[in-house]
Amino acid sequence: RRVKIWNLDVDGKPEGFREKSEPRALAFSPDGWLLAVGSENGVKLWRVDARRDVQSLNRPADALTFAPNGHCLALHATAQTVKLWDTAKERELARIESHGPIRSIAMSQNGRLMAIAAEGGVISLSSLSFRPK
């Protein structure tokens, strides 16, 4: 239940924080200041430098990824749904349905494509009709 962060430029012990339940997914924001931690109890956004949580979502998540702008977080919301969450305005932007139980998600560098890997070896590409801001 402990998330450890190593500073590879400095020798020493890792720093980190403790979660209430076992983390299932981790994703850094592109600027490296936020770490999204998904578990069966929900998603927490942690400020890496302060080692404190700044936002919580009551949605379990087994897969997470940030859009390149750092303000849109894609999370595995249900067995077959990915939810796009605006971390700045704390609101849902969209939902994307999968063709099967989700295993992993990724977003393109320009934020216009989402790849969803599902059970059975199915990979779906979804074109986002908006650019996450």
C-alpha cells in the first residue's frame, strides 16, 4: 500500500506516501508534478513535491493515463468504459465504451487518439472529437 518515489539523481532512501488500499494503476502527468494513483477505492491525484493528495475521485481504476496537456485524465471507470476527467475543472468530459473488459489505456501525444486494450487481444482506437484543454 506504499507508493515509493526514487530520485535517481540523489543517493538515498525513496520517499513516498501510503494509500488506504493497494494501488492498481499509476500515471504521471506530463510535467511530472502530479501522480494519479488508482485503486479499488478510487483515484487520488498526488502533488509529488508536497507528498499530499490534491483531488480524489470515487471511481475504482485499474488503468490510467494523462493527456499531453496534463489536465485530462483517462481512467478505466467500469469494466467496459473509459472516463475522461478534467482535473483542472474537476468534471467529466466524456465516456468511451470498449468492446470488452479493459486491460490498459493510452493516449496519443497530440491527445486526439485513445487506444484501449481489452480482453481477448482486442485493441480499439477512438478518435477524440475534441482536444482536451
